[in-house]
Amino acid sequence: MHLSNMPASATEIQLQLVRAMTAEQKLKLSQALRDSAWEFKAAWIRSSQPELTECAVQEAVRRLFRHAGA
């Protein structure tokens, strides 16, 4: 099999798909990914600290996200 006939890697396919997206589509995707990350982190906090109120869980997630890049 020649290299030119080899299927594209998953990374190459992902890059092609992202490049074909509009700015609006990219923004919506990034918002959906952020929302998913928020919910996963909240679920982890709820499971590891069941005594926390929902308000406290959300505040803990907010703090984690605020300092994520630090």
C-alpha cells in the first residue's frame, strides 16, 4: 500500500472538520465542552463531598475554573 493511499489519521480528520467549521459553530462547540467539563467537575465534587449544598458545589466549581490556568 502506498502512503498516499493510507487513510487519514483521526487527528488529521479532526483538524479538517474544525477547519471547515464556522466561527459560530466553533463557539457553540467550545461552550458545550465547557458546560460538560463544569458538570463533570460538579459531579466529582458532589460524590467526594456529599455534605455540600448545591450552592457550595457550584461555588467550588467556580473557584476551580477561575484558577484553572494559574
